[in-house]
Amino acid sequence: MTPTKADTVQTGRTCAMSARARRPVTSKSRMLALTACVSVALTGCAGFQPEPLSPALNATALDNRTLDDARLHRFLLANLPPAQEPAGAPRWNLNTLTLAALYYHPDLTVADAKLAGAQADILTVSVAGQAR
């Protein structure tokens, strides 16, 4: 196909595009692209695994959350600046109470579980790579 005068005027140079490349995008091709994107997105979704709820265990776990927890104290020691580290029992102020709220936040438990899963995946891949 030879370039037209309009091609030369619009771009300032001539271009040899085929008639097929100039065809407008149709709704059929958009639907195909949308279907492909949705199918790729859905393959990455995790499946739902229902688990039984136990109100008694949940209530007990909530009742066991105290500011005297030894693991909480270790968490505070690891995350407080050296000048604010408590010698014995921590002094409760805005910084320590904020860290306690983060420690008991449920998203932290979820993040720990995801980290453990990722570490297990890495271990599995490294063992599978060594088996070859």
C-alpha cells in the first residue's frame, strides 16, 4: 500500500502501514481482550476453605490477651528505641501502647501466616531444585 498525502501531512513523513493495521478496534476484539484479562486474574485467586468457628475458643483467646504477656514484652524490647527500652516491666505510654495494639492486631497474625507459607514455598522449591 502506498502512503497517502494525508499520512505525510499528519506525521511529517510517509509510512507504509497496511490496511489491516488501520482497522478500528471492534467490540469483539475488546470482549476477547477483556475475557483474557479476567481469566488470567481469576487463575491467581485463592480458593476458600471453610473452617468451623468456635466462639468459646475465640473468647478464651481474647481473654488471654494481656499487657503482662512475655512475648509482648520481647516484642516491645525488639521494637522500642534503645533510650525507651524498659528495664523490667514496661512503662505504658503512647509508644508502648501503640506497639501493644500492633502486636495484638489480627492482621499481624495473618501476615505471620503468609510469611510462614512463603518460607515453606521457598524451602520446597530449594529442595526440589536440589533433587534434580
